[in-house]
Amino acid sequence: HSNPGTAEASVYARETAERFRDRMACDDPWFNAACQPANLPGGWNSDPLPGAAGTESILRTDARRCYRVTPQDCDGVGGAGDCLAMEVRVCWNNDFTNCPC
């Protein structure tokens, strides 16, 4: 992929991570009142991209964006769930091998 395309995709990935950051910090609807995971999105989820942009934009090449949230073991004590990891993928040019949403 071209550098401008990669830069644009990075912006879209960062948008997704920032939008869901509060939910990953014990917020509704992903957690209950006791701050326990209650409604985490399972598997890969689609996060629609904005409408078409300029002629050089990856949005002109059938781009898509996906995210998933998975419990992790961040304190090293064992057992996933003491923190969450978010993975965001942006794919374009019809190369959707790594965008399973």
C-alpha cells in the first residue's frame, strides 16, 4: 500500500480506538455497575468508514474498518480479564484477508 494510503488508514484506526476508549475504561454498555465485563462486543465488528473522499483516498477503493475487544492478562497473575485489548484493522484495495468483518 502507498504511504498516503497507510497514513489515511492509520487516522481511521485511531478514530475507532479513541471512540471506544471510554467504554474500555469501565463504561456502559460494555461493563456493569461493578465494573465487570458484561456486554463486550464478540469477535470482529464492523466500524463503518465515512463517505467517499478525494480521488487519492483509500475510501475510493472499497475500504473497510473492523475492531475487536478481547480480555487480557495484564497483571501477570494469570487469567484474562484484568484489562482489555482493542485491535483495529483498516483494509482497502479489495484486500480483505485481514478484515474479517
